[in-house]
Amino acid sequence: SQHSKKHAPALTHFQGHWCLSQLVPNVISFQKHFQALDDDIVLASKPKTGTTWLKSLAFSIMNRNRFTLSDSPLNSSNPHDLVPYFEMTLYKDGQIPDFADVSSPRLFSTHLPYQALAESIKQSNSRIVYIARNPLDVIVSLWHFITSKPERADWTLEECFEQFCRGEEAYGPFWDHVLRYWKESSEKPNKVLFLKYEDMKENAKPHIRKMAEFMGFPFSVEEETAGVIEEIAKFCSLSNLKDLEVNKTGTLAASPRQTKPFFRKGEVGDYVNYLSNSAVERFCKIFDEKLSGSGLTFRMSL
Ligand code: A3P
């Protein structure tokens, strides 16, 4: 079924989620052709939950013995150009990418829900790092991001909010997306690492350490003592990445999108400045019901 609003991106209901209509052929090609390797790492997330942050952290962790942070490609490339999306970049226009020159371990990303991942990701020993964030901050973040495009500038926060309440936003419903990765991470903790944006904002260090172990790049005692984790945390912080020229004035290599809107405020609880109490209550009622019994909770403030 087709679903489109004047200013919002067109969505198609596909394999149990709302897929950006233009990505459907890409998703099909990805599912048909992608062959996961056992040491692949896949970063998965719903848009605006901290994907850019997760990409810069994972890239820095994996490549720390190849470059020092001052020589890191992250200084001159946006994280999204270093860690490509399956559905938006690699399988763009339904093409089949050539991975011959990509050295292992490979680092990929996706916004797709778990059920839409290529079967070989699920069957292989490849690993998935998932980041989740409280949905009210996600709504506000998404609205800022989408309306930063001039042709979508008049998409209202209300429309964005209503979409989320109906579960009809891109890659949504939100609750299905988080709950499925949550379930996989509880059942297979060696397969899926589930991180929360709020916990990482509070104190990134233990989560960076956990990520590194999970990804197969644990920090040595010497690295711990030398403060390598703190250095990575600082380097990947919003304030550092936001100030890099490439992220202030650049555009992504794979699309005409500007890099600046990926870096905004990065706070927990910014939604209180945008959503009314009654809107918050209405959303929480739906959301709490969907999550009830799952053991999954989100912090709305720190
Ligand atoms: P806000 O709009 O609330 O500021 P994504 O990367 O999934 O698109 O999510 C974007 C959100 O993450 C934005 O949130 C953005 O500011 C925030 N963000 C980007 N880089 C970050 C970083 N290095 N650390 C913390 N938050 C970051």
C-alpha cells in the first residue's frame, strides 16, 4: 500500500514496516545479494537515535591501530561516508556493490528493522550494534532534520508527531523496531549489542569499552591506562565533530545531503521545548502499552 503526504517522504508498507518508497528496490537487492562475513559489524538504528555518533565511535575503535585520532579519516570525512548504509548507499538504485576491495573486518550500517536484514547477516557470526533513543527526542530531532531541506521546510512538527503516534514513520513503527532488536539482544547477547543514547550521554566510557569487546577489538590494559577510551570519547563528541569543516559546510559523498544537520543539539529531553504536555502524555500512553512486559525502558531526562 502506498502512503504519501505532501511534504513527508513517500512511504510504502513493505515486509512489516514503513519503507521509504524509493528504497524498496535497494532493500530487495540487499536481501537477495548481500553475503555477510563472520567478522562483519553492522551498526543498526532508527533514524535520529545517534547513528552518526555510533558510526564515529565504531570506526574509531576498529581503526585505532591504523591511524592516530589526529590522522583519522573522520577529520576530513563525514561518518556516513566512512560507514555506508546498505539500503541508501551500497545497494542504491538496486545495484549490486563490489566488495572486492573492502578489507575485513567490514563495517556497515542500516536503518532497516531486524526482519528486513539480509538472511546471511542473521545466519553468519557477523555482529550487530544497535543504538536506541527515547522516541520523543527522536521525533523532535527528525523534524529538525527533515525540515532542514528547503523543499520540506513546511513539514510541521504536528504532522511528524502524528505519524509516529500511528507508527507510520520511515522504518517504523518505532516500537516494533526497538522491540525486535531488544528481543534479539536478550536472546543472543553475542549477536546483538543494544545501546541507549541516554546512557551514553551520561557516561560514554563503559559503553565504548563494551562496544570494543563486543566488536572483537577489546582495549588492552596499556590502552586503558593511557586513556585511549577517554580520547575516543572526546574525539567522537558532538562538540568536536560538529566543529570540523567537513561537518559544517560539507555534503555527503553518496547523496546531495548537507552534513551539518546531522549535528544539532545532542541533548536528552529537548522534546520538552517542543511538545505540549498533552502530546507527550498521548504518545507515552501508546508507547508504554507497546513496550509493556518487554523490560525495555527509556530515560526522558538525565
Ligand atoms: P538532536 O537533533 O537531538 O540534536 P542520527 O545520527 O541517528 O541521525 O541522530 C542525530 C542526533 O544525534 C541529533 O540529535 C544529533 O545532534 C545527535 N548527534 C550527532 N552526533 C553526535 C555525537 N557525536 N554525540 C552525541 N550526539 C550526536
